[in-house]
Amino acid sequence: MDYFAHETAVIDEGAVIGKGTKIWHFSHIMNNATLGEGCNIGQNVVVSPDVTLGKNCKVQNNVSIYSGVICEEDVFLGPSMVFTNVTNPRSAVNRRGQYERTRVKRGASIGANATIVCGHDIGEFAFIGAGAVVTKHIPAYALVVGNPAKQIGWMSEYGHRLEFDNDGIAICPESQEKYKIDNQTVTKINE
């Protein structure tokens, strides 16, 4: 076994768990779930069948990742954030097999108690503020907050708010990496 699982964790047969991953108290990794290398799964987390987490994902306490969700590498899921997987759930109507897909792209962060309504993708390095309710696709590097979530700015890959000059250039204060905004699309400038 190349990963750590606390004695109270439940790991179903058929789950694939990458090297160096840690699974903490009372978490349940269901069949056909795939966790990449170096992930950290906090306590009381459920990873449903057919969910994929890329390398180095950090899942904080009390998160349920439902079928239909794919998280690419380096994704952060804050405490008690919520994914949905059916748009119109009813107790008396079985909608298994109608799960909508949600993709959280590389490097994105989702804050504590945020809700991601299914079928909406989160762009690379996007930053979803605590308590936000996402009801549409979120572009790469976007900073969104509120209910419903509204974009209020842009974030660097290091998680700092970007301030663009008149030429549409911003510099991350921590990494000194440069970013350009053009037609409401942010890209990192590789020099």
C-alpha cells in the first residue's frame, strides 16, 4: 500500500488511490473513484463512484464529491463546500444516470461552504470565495464571490488579486509572474 488511510476510513474495492495520498478519519472512498498521487483527503469526506481527483488535490473536512465531478491536479476544495450532480432532484424520481458533469480545472480553489451547481466548469486557477454559489461557468483566473457568484476580479496562480495597468499587464506580488488581460481573458505571459 503506497498511501495512508486512517483506520476509520472506508475504501471500497475498485477504488484507485495514488502513491503518497493521505485519507483521514471517517472518510469513504467509493468503488471506481480515482485519487491521484499526493492527495490529502480530510476527515468526513465522501468520494463517490467514477469521481476523479488529479495529483496533489487537497480536500478539506466535510466535503462530498459526487459522481460527475472531475478535479484536475492541484485543486483545493475548502471545508464543507458542496457539489451537486442533478439539476432538478426529487426524492420520488430516480435520476441516477442523469448526473451532470462538473470539471474543476488545474489549480482552482473553492472556498469554505461554497456551492457548485452541477454542469458548470471552473477554469484553471479560478478562485471561488467562501460561501459563493456558482451557477455558471467560471473563466480561468477569475475571482468570484456571493450568491449567485459574481466575478469581482482576477487572481494569480499564487492566489493574489491581480491589478492590471493601462496596457493590460499585471504582476503577481509573490511570484513576480506577469499576466495579460485581453477581451476579458487572462493569460500568464511566459518570458
